[in-house]
Amino acid sequence: MKRTSKSIPILKIEDIIEPEFSELAVLKQQVDGKNELHHPHTHDFYLILLIDNGEGIHHIDAEAYAVKDRRIFFVAPGQTHSWDMKKDTTGYQLFFKAGFITNQILLSEWPMFKPGSSPFIDTSVEEFVVLTHEIIQLQQEITEKQVFNARILNYRLAIILTLLSRSYSLQWHNIEVLSAPHRLVEKFKELLENDYQRAGHVQYYADRLFVTPSYLNTVTKKVLGQHAGNLIRERRLLEAKRMLAITTMDMQEIAFALGYNKLAYFSHFFKRHVGVSPSTFRSTGL
């Protein structure tokens, strides 16, 4: 994967399209959307890519996923992605910022955007027809700009996200009513996503969740099959790999960005868990 910038590029909605609302936009894939995005980048918004018909590869966080008919992809802010799709691929791209949702439903409740969730679902013909109908209604509302426009857009977006949540939960068997341990794990994952660059120790997260490190480890092991310490390490390693593969940041800058005061500490951490040094990882593209 080619490195093209000092840091991972961050795109805004207005960098892609001139939307009627700077926090919400819909593109028709074959008309406006690009089928080739070779340079990995991240967003400051949420992306839902609905593939009606097509083929190709969608890279999300260094993993390759097949593009296929009626597959829907989810990319959250901070995730890196790129794609290479055939030119006749059709579908829709829906962009929105978290701040656009003004009703009381929190983004943290949408299972497809939770850290560690699968980035796609496959839908039936019936499901896809319903979803595309809602997307078209949303697109028309953006264009028409009638009275109560922003309010209607907000509710239409909430309907789309709720339909997607239902399909996602059915496919991946997400637990909608969470037990206390599951709620703790969800809070931990959200905290980890925000603070992994700042803190690499279980104690930090346990203190903010008002539990002991031992209890946090026990609960994450029971719910996720891994101790909290392993999850923290994996998240920091993922970001290190992103930076090494995508950016031109030097080793010292990457080390500092991940909270290491000395390059030697970062290098030791990386080699111990990946099996090669950061420089070898970068040069070989592992």
C-alpha cells in the first residue's frame, strides 16, 4: 500500500461534494461516486455505502472485503479505507456527521458503528428495496428544501439507521438488551477508542469505569474472549500499523503519537507483539 502523505488524510463531506447541508449528503454511486479510491484516508463523518450491483474490493483498516450485490458497508470516523470497484458498480453513498442527529437516540446505540463490529452486512432483495426507497426519499428532501426540512431529514436518517440496525442485529446476532457486563464492555470499548493513544494500561480504563482492573479483565474475557489488556494492545497496534503503512511519519513521530516517550519503548512493544520491527513492517508491507 503506497504511502502518500505525512499523516493519514482526513476528508470532510465538503471535500467530496457540495451538499445542501454540510453535515449530510447522498451520492448516487454511478453518477457522482468514484469507483476508485486508491489512497487510504479517514473521515470526520460516518459513511454508509450501499452496493446495488457491482464487484471489487473495499479495504477497511487494512482488511480487504469483497464488493458484491446488496452488500452494505459502514465506515466510522477514524477508520481508514479505500476501494477499487468496477466502473459499472451502482448504489448509494450516505455521509453524515454525528452532530446532525438531534433526536435522543445516541450513535453509540447503532451496532454497526461500534468499535470492533463487522463493517458490512448482506441484505435480501426486500431489505435492500426498503432501504434504497428511504435513501431516495432522503435525497429528495435534501434537494427540495421545504419547510421543516432539517427536522424531516433528521427523522429520515434515524429511520434508515434503525432499519440498518435491525438488519445488522439479525445477521450478526447482536444483543439489543445488554446485561450489566455487556454494558460495561461497551463503555470500555468506547473509552478505549477515544483514549488508546493516551493510555495503554488497564488501570487507566478501570479507574474511569469505576471498577478494579481485575474485574474489568474478567468481564472482557467473559464477554469478548480477551482480557482488557489484550484489547488495549491490539487497538494501539492497529493504529501503529495504519501509520506505518499509510503515512510518511517517521518512527519517532509515530511513537510520540501513540504515547511513547522513547522510540525504543515503541519499537520493543511493536516487535514483541508483531514479530518484526516497525521499520521492517513498513519496508516489507506486512
